[in-house]
Amino acid sequence: MGEKGVMVVGVDDSEHSFYALEWTLEHFFGGNCSSSAFKLLIVHAKPTATSAIGLAGPGGADVLPYVEADLRKISSRVAEKAKTICSAKSVNDVIVEVVEGDARNVLCDAVEKHHASLLVVGSHGYGVLKRTVLGSVSDYCAHHAHCSVMIVKRPKVKA
């Protein structure tokens, strides 16, 4: 078999993205990791402080350092949790990158930069209205990433 393709998995600070990571590990890297057809790259997009607070009015600049510090802590926690999940599934050959910017652009850029053949993202399960207002990272990536995109959805819990 030739060189392994690159699989990019996008993670954020949500149960949905960590479920997608776990699902991917079980289905593509389960059992014997060395037999996987992919190199694994996990990417977390860290929002900029200004995008996190929006266009702040007077005094907004005063809170930026605090927001930035908080975003750095969250990103660090997300990266560590991703590494822990991989280790628990005996997947140790993994690269975790934290890149500042909008998740849509960060993930599509990672696909380009690493010549990925597959991008995996979770689905928050938003309804039409929320997805329209907030914008869907998975929808954007499905249309703009230059590779196949797999959207992993959590199964619905039957009541």
C-alpha cells in the first residue's frame, strides 16, 4: 500500500465533536491502528477574542486580554481532551493543531495545507432557523472543502 492519506477531524468544545472523534477512532482506527489507511490530524479552531465578544463599545478593549486568556484555556482543554480520547483508544500517532480563526475557514485551510482526503466534523443537530442564524460549519465545509466530508451525527435517544 502507498502513502497514507490524511484525515482531518475538526473538534470544538462540544459533546458533538468529541462524539465524532470517538466514532472516527472506532471505525477507522479501531483494533490495529497501524492498519489504518489514514494519518490522523485533529484541528481545533480557536476564535479570536474580538470575534468572541463582537464589536465591543467603550471599554471593550479592557476585557480583550481576559477573553483571550479564557479562549487559550478552552483551546488547551479541547486539545488535551482530544489527545486523551485518542490515547484511550490506543491511537497515539496523532497530530493536534490549534489554529486561530473561524472554524469554517480553519478546517478548509487545514484540508488544503495537509492535502487531506477526508474531513470529519460533528453535527450539532441545530434546526433550520438556528443553523441559518449561526451558520453551519458542517454545511460550509461540505460545500467548500476540497475533499470528501463526513458529518457524524449522534444517534437520537429514544424516549
